[in-house]
Amino acid sequence: MENNYPWQTSRPFNAYSNHMRKRYPQRVQKLSVDAGFTCPNRDGTLSKGGCTFCSNDAFNPSYCRRHESIAVQIEEGIKFHSWRYKHVSQYLVYFQPYSNTYADLDTLKKVYRQALSHPSVIGLVIGTRPDCVDEKKLDYLAQLNEEYHIIVEYGIESCYDKTLALINRGHTFECTANAIEQTRKRNIETGGHIIFGLPGETKQEMLDQAKILSRLPVNSLKFHQLQILDNTPMMQDYLMNKDKYHLFGFEEYTDFIISFLELLNPQIVIERFASEVPPHYNVGKSWGKIRNEQIVQTIESEMLRRNTYQGRLYRP
């Protein structure tokens, strides 16, 4: 079956690690930094409540502290990862918390250049919202992309406007599609995050998103199973209305992801299958001590057992 995979590896999905290995002979590690940005639906521009599911603290590494300079955070991040990846010498700085294009262009230039000035940094991964970019910002990122490896990651979350409104996202899916198209038009690598299990969506609607996303010029995707995180508006709603939430169990999620991958454009790189948070943040259904590596191994093994692969049922 290996020769049937358009990504030319023996793995049954288009893995991010293989994608990066084609570009770089040695491992390139991401380092998260907190540059002190916020979001338009937190600062009152759109709303003050934020997205109902959002708890950035749950995903922030311990070395990622906004009161420290970017230079200090990078050095701390290198120390943090050095015990596990002893031979890594190149890094992508990941601007992760909140919306990292949500500032004027001069501020963004200053912040990004601070990160790129480190001799071991070869590029940036910029996490943001689709309503926080414009032509001038994207043009500047395109200029940086000529010299560095620039990736923009958009929070897609859902392809359905009804869901985006329900979770207080503050923009439409049309806005998302336009941002992705404008970013790719400038030859900037573009990723997206999607959450499975958001309230109001049926399993069939979730699966149908594979076809919708396959039509977008997105390079990569990160999948998240919905987790109910402490101290969020969604947690309050969940505690009062548990019957309207469907939280995936691990076996069910494995089966779902495989079905989703079968429908997905095989050219889209899969960067992550599921998200992890420290257990004390999660007030919903827990998968116990299953780690990300185990999730990948389980899904991959089951795909091989079923003799299936990403894009098997994809139709352009």
C-alpha cells in the first residue's frame, strides 16, 4: 500500500514530522512564547467574554511567561527542550497564546524581529484569529517568508456559523476561508485548528467538515477533542446542561478520526490528532493518563489494521 500514499511514506496519514523532514535534515523544535497579546473578543472590541471554550493557561508551557522578554522565554524554552532533544539546534518560535497578529503593524514588526534575532531561530509560527489579519500584515509576513520559515495558524474551530455564534467566536466561516486564501495567495504556509464535539454539532456534521476543509488551500490541520476546561463560560454551561454535550471517549474518538481522515484531502498535513491539558484543568470526560504519543500510535495502528488511509474516500 505504500506506493498508494501521495505523501510517499509508509504511514497511513500525511504526518507533520515527515513533512518537516523533507525540508530540514535535522529536527526543528517549536518554542512557545507569550508576547502579551490579547483578543478582540476579550478586550471589548467584540466582546469581553472570550470564546466560551478558551483557557490559554491550560495550554501554555511553564517556561512561557508574558512578564519575561521574548529573548528570555526563548532561552528558557531551549533549556526546557534540551533534556529531551539533545541534538536540536534550530527552532521555530511559536507565538501561541491569544491572537498574535492583534496589534498595529509597527508593534508586530518589533515583536517578530525580537524573536528572529536569536541565532538559533529560523522562523515563526503565528497563532491568530482570521479576523485579526489584513493585507498589510500579510504582505509583511510574506516579506519575512522570503528569508525565514513563516507559518500562520488560524483558529478555525468549526465550519458552521451557527456553532461559531454559539461559542462566541465573533466571526463567520467566510472570514476564516478568506483569511486562509489570502495567506496562501502570498505563499505563506497556513495551518488551522478544528475542535470536534462542540455543542449543537452532530457527528455527521463534524464528518462533513472534512469535505469543507478539503476545499480550502490550507497546508496543515491540528485536531482537538472538546475538553471542558475549568474557569471558562463553557464549563458553567456544561455543569448546567450536560445532556447537550457529547464528549468523546478515546475509542470512539479513534474511530471518528479515522473516518474523518478517510474523507480528508490527502495533501493536507496532519500536525496533531488531539490536545492535552494538565488534568486539573479538565472538568469533563477524561482519557486518563493517555499521552499524545499513545494517541498517535493507536490511531495509526488501527488505520493499518483496517487497511485504510487518509484520503481513501476523498473526492475533489
